[in-house]
Amino acid sequence: MKPATKLIHTGERIDTGATPSLTVPIYETSTFVFDSVADVIKYQEGKLNGYLYSRYENPTVVAVEQKVAAVDGAEAALLFSSGMAAISTTLLTLLKPGDEILCSAAIYGGTFHIIEDLMTKFGVERRFITLDDLANLDRVIGPKTKMVWFESPINPTLRCVDVRKVAAACKKAGVMSVIDNTFASALNQPVASMGIDLSMQSATKYLNGHSDVTGGALSGSKSVIAPLAKARRLLGGIMDPIPAFALGRGIKTMPLRVAQHNANALKVAQHFENHTALECVHYPGLTSHPDHAIAKGQMSGFGGVVTLDIKGGRDAAFRVFDQLKIIKRAASLGGVESICSLPILTSQYGLTDDELVQAGVSKGMVRISIGLEDASDLIADLEQALA
């Protein structure tokens, strides 16, 4: 089946009553009933296809996990209460004291802080590496390195990394490769087929697409996902059935939504590429983007995020931000409505000037998640704000 068909029908038939529900029911229950001691024993031995407790698994959540795996082209997937729950579960499960993680210096701020501020307390060593290092992992992977964590496109600069090259270098060194694939979405960038071991996404963004769910997702092979599923039971970060239901509903329209995000963002980026009020426009779909060739080689669409670097720096960016009429001022992306954020006040908040430089983030950056409105209206709104 093609993706549009697969995402509508995968995981739907979990209700086996006399007249099964067309859509996945919401199993809003904390626990499940057994008929006998024998059934409990069968469940614990893995011989009964049932459920014990919703912190372990829940039918609604499991059904939507099957959809996420289908989106990603992976064997298995897990849903979490947030993207940060997915990230922390991954790091706490797969790394131990003395292990080293190599992480792109240009990374989502939450990922940076959990590695820098929390994982070091557990004895995990970290090195934040440059884009050039990511392109030449053979020379930076060390004897203690157990994991390489990176994004592509990167938040908020939209620089792109050669995913296949990173995956191959990690496999050669026996190191786990983990990508935050939130910005691209798996429909634009199918990283499982490129050799990546584990894909993490904020399900809040393009997977759900309607700005009404907070969640995270991990996908990969069954052997990689199994220990993460066990750890999720212990850490308690599973998604609740109600947001899981909303997420599953959102996934059904994902191919249509992502295609329109791609088209609108490209129109906006092209319109403002040479605007006199801008230092530059960051969008991998532009031929002027430094990583356009990499993006074109691994992405079928270039995503819905466009970052504008405003001439005049921070104060000018603040003025543009305050003048927007249609585009909403909010800190997220991937929804049907266009929203705008200032990286230095959101994803990169708290970073020092040196850390901002290392991440390639300027104080004049305005990050826009292009939604599904008419592109001409978004262009007009940005024009009046820049004026």
C-alpha cells in the first residue's frame, strides 16, 4: 500500500465486537479485567494477547503506534507523553556511566540541556560536535562513543546533514545512530530506509498536525524498541489514550497536510529570498541554501519551516514579531495554522553568545512554521510586518 492508504487503515481493527467500530475506540481505562488466574499467568508469560495496565500498554495507544511505525517505515514504534519523555527514555535506557554521546552542537535546546545538565549527573560523557564533524564521523568517534544524536534539518537554522553518511559511519563503528526527524517528518525524509537505528519525533508537530496534542514518538527495529518499551513502563512516560486517539486521527491526513506545508513554505521562502530587510532566508528548498544538494538527495519535500534572519538583529526581529497579524506568536510548529517564534527566546533560550554562535543561531532570527492558509495571505502578512 502507498502511504496515504496505509496511514488511514493501519491499526484500525482492534475492536472485535459483533459490530466493530470503524475508528479506533478510546480505551480510557487505567486497568483491564482478567477472567482467571490462568489468564493472568498467560499474560505474564507472553502467551495471552491482552492488556494488564495502561502504564504498560493500552489498545488505543498500541493501534496508533502501528500507524507511527507505518509512517516511518519501521518495524515498531512507541508513543510518549511528550518529545522530551521520548528523548529522556532513550538516553537513560541506552547509555550508562562512562559511555559517550556525540551530539550536534546545533540541536534543539531541550535536547542540549538534558544531555548537558541531566545526563552528566549519571556519568554519561558528551561531546557537542560541528556539522563538519558530522560529515566526517570516522575522525571523531572515539572508543567510549556509544551514540550519535543529530537533527536534519536542524532547528532553527535548517542546515542539513547527510543522513545516509552518518548512518553508515555509525554502523561501521558499532555506534547507535539517533535522529530527531521532527522538522522533516518521515513522509519527507524516510530515515529508516537510510540506515538510521532510531528515529525520534515530537508527535506534537507534523504527526498530529492540529496543535492539540503533546507527545513524542520513537521508531526503529523491534530489537532496538524492546528495551525502550521496558524502560517506558518503569519511567511512566506513555501517552494517554485520549491524545493518542487525536494523534491517530491526525495521522490519517498527514500526506495531504505535509504536501501543502511543503508547497506553502517554498512559496514564502522564494518570495523573500532577496528581500532588502533580510540578511538571508533559511530554507533547504532554496538553491541558495548551503545544504540544498544534501536535502534534495534525501528529502521528497523540504518541510514547512522557514527561518528569516532580520537585518538589525534582535531589536528588529522583536519589532517584526510584534507586527504579525495572521501568523500567530507561539512556540511550536507543524500545525495547520502558521505560527512564529524567536529562537533566542524559545528553543535556544539560555544559551550563551558563544553557544549561539556554535549553533549557528543569530539574535535576528525569526522562525516561522508555515501552515495551511493561502500562501499569498502569509506573504502579505510578512510584508507588512517587515515594512
